[in-house]
Amino acid sequence: MQALRAEDWSYRGEGAANIVVSFTGDQASNPELEGKVLRIRKSPVVAPSEPRQTFSTEQNYAYLTRLIAPLLGDEYVNAGQLVPLAATFLQDLDQRIAAERPAKRVQAARLDCAGSAAQLLRDVGRPFIQSHDQSDTFCVEIKPKWGFLPTSSFIHPSNATAKLSKCRYCMHQWLKVSNGSIDRRSRYCPLDLFSGTRHRVERALHSLVDVPQNNVRVFRNGRAILTGDKAPPADSNSRAYIAELDRHLVDLVPAAADDSDAQPPHVQTFVSLLAEILLQEPLLQRLQAAQRLDHLDIEGLKGLYDSVIERHPVGQDHWLWDGRFDAPEWSRVVQQALARSSTAPSLSVHDVAALSLDEKAAIIAEYLLAATVKDCSIMVSVQRLSTPSEDPATHFKHITHSGTRFRYHVAVVDLDPKLFRNIPKYHRDDGEIVQHYMDHADDSTCYCSGPAQPAQ
């Protein structure tokens, strides 16, 4: 591969730890970069008062390829490849994209110019190589969140009524309204999305469109056409943002024959198409099974965490927290998880007390894998095909819906490892969410839909 030039890359987006840039240079001169993005680590502008543990690009890559891909399937995990980056390229690129980034993001972090590598990935938002005579690519990004209810016997009786019957996402909505991070609760319930039932999956998708928050975005050829920023405030009855989405979707799907639904006709067809794709793919079942590796709930896991660090202080090296994701202990955790049925092991307080240090570490490792999957995003890209022979690429799947033929691609992103040291924070957050729900929620206006079926 030729040396990379900053002018060939454009800002696409960013999260808490990484910036994504897409290749916009000469494809004829760089065919290996066509349809690719770089995922590059960020570095804080102001060093934190206390050093924060982070994982390197190389560690993230090992985690993704060795642990997450076996759990979810290589066909869904976009690992790409590691590529070396010159410091001069990173410095030039950092300056080039600064004007395109949100100001608050620029003030907080820049590209990590001391880094030596990045992930070169297929652009899952635009996976189909576009020619001038092909239709546009539409991509939906969904953050599904937790798709199950806990069953752990370690949940305190005072919390059990709420936690065993209401999903974490729906409980969290009450706290978010209270602290001002959202202005209204969404009717979206992850248990609907993971239910395996068509009408519930469609209800989940319609609810996401109604109140997107940060749980759904829709892109057309890489440009956002639906985000939480486009939705009006809670005191507005405007649905102009949904009408705008419908106008875009005219170029993708036909109008629904039934106009009795609350959504515009092309949005109805789009939601129906997405539901059909998600229901015929095994991805949601795999995500749910991986999330269920949280066997004890954080209430039980926090005691396990305390027991482990008492016997093996965090300052000492250990495979569980030092980022050695190629360690054989991590591989055994994944192999054992895949060998088990979806039913979580039944562990009592006595059982846990009798576990060895390695057995406790393995349970915590499964929890951390589950935490990654609870926070992932699903990317579904769709393109309308005009003729049966239009798509020569055999690695894309096809579906016929409402008399129209499409090709599509499904991937999972945002799969970075979670930190062992954050377990006490997860415990505090859980307590705050559950307590606020029990103190303030009115069940008559709670949108949680009830249990999803266990993954098969």
C-alpha cells in the first residue's frame, strides 16, 4: 500500500475513543482503499489528573478478532486490518479534519499522533461499490442496548420487582429525563427488538424513528438523514423530520399499501423491510446470547470483583485486566461460552464462595464480554436493485420485499473492550438507575414491553 496522504481522507464521525475518516482520494491510484475507512485512536488535549487505563489499537484488534468475532460470527464483525501510520500523516490529518469536527470534540481530544497503527476497515455504512447507474445506499445504525431481563439470585429483594420485570433501557429513561440528558422518554424497548416476533420488532423500529435519541441514525450515501438532533423537542408536535425521512425513502422503497399507520407510507415499508432482514439473520440471537454472559447481574458480580482484587491486587499483572487478549485464559472463556447452552449457569452464594481465583476471573471475563455487546451498534445497509443480474457480488445477501429486490449487508460495530476497573462504577450506575426508577416511575406510563424470548 502506498504512503497515505491526509488530503485523501475526510472526517466521517467519532465516538469517545476513536475518530473515523473515509477515503475520498483517487480510487484508480489506490484501489485497495476504495470503500474503506480508518479508525484512529484519540488523545485528550488536557492530560487527566489521574492516568486512565486505555487499550491500544493493537489490543483492541486482538480483542475483536480473537474473542468477539468467534462469539458473534466473522460475517458480522468488521475487524479489517492493522495498518502502520506515520506521525506526519496523523499530524496533517488532525489539522485537516479539525474544522469538520464538533467544536466540543476538538476542545476535548485530537488524533493520537503518537500512535503507530490504525484499523483499516470496510465502510459498513457504504459497503457496496457505487457506480453512477446504481441506486443510493441507505444505512441504518441501531444501538439495540440490553435485550434480556436478568434472572440472577444475587439481585437484592428490594430491587427484584423492578429489575426482574423492567428492562434496563426503559428504567434508565426515567433517570435521563430527570437529569436533563433527554427531554422525553422513548417508547423503544429492546425486549421488543430481541423478541423474535415480527410485530414487536416493527414496534421497536417505529419507536426508534419516533424518538431517535442516540439509538438510531439513518444515512444516505454516508450523509445523515435521521438523527436524534433532527427530532423536535418534547413540547412540539412537529413530525417534519419524519416527513423528510419519508421523502428520502421514496428513492428506496415503494409506499405501503395500508395508510392507516401513524407513519408515512415509505417509512412504513422501510421499517417492514428492516424487520424482515433482522428476523431472517441470526445476529440478534447471537447478541442476546452474548449479553446473557452477564450471569450474576452487576449486584452479584461486584462481590466477585472485590474478592478477586483482595487476593490479586490490580497493580499486579493479570490476564483479566492487563489487555493480553491473546492470552489462553481469554480463549478458554470464549470456548466455554460457545460450548454452553444459552441457559446461564445457576450459581448460589455458596457456589460462588467456593470458586477458585481462576474460576472467578473467568466469570468476570464473561461479564466484560457481555458489557461490550450490550453497548454495540448494528449497521444495516440496503440498496435497491433494478434488475436480477445487477449485482455480480456474491458476498452480499439479497431480499425481495414489497415486490422490489434489494441487496443488503449487516455488521456490528462499537465493540471495544470494557475496563475491569470500571466494575465499581457499573455497580454505582445500576443502583442509581434502579433506585430512581422505583422512586419516580409510574407503571401506568412505563413503556417496557416485557420479556423477550431467550436466544435459541
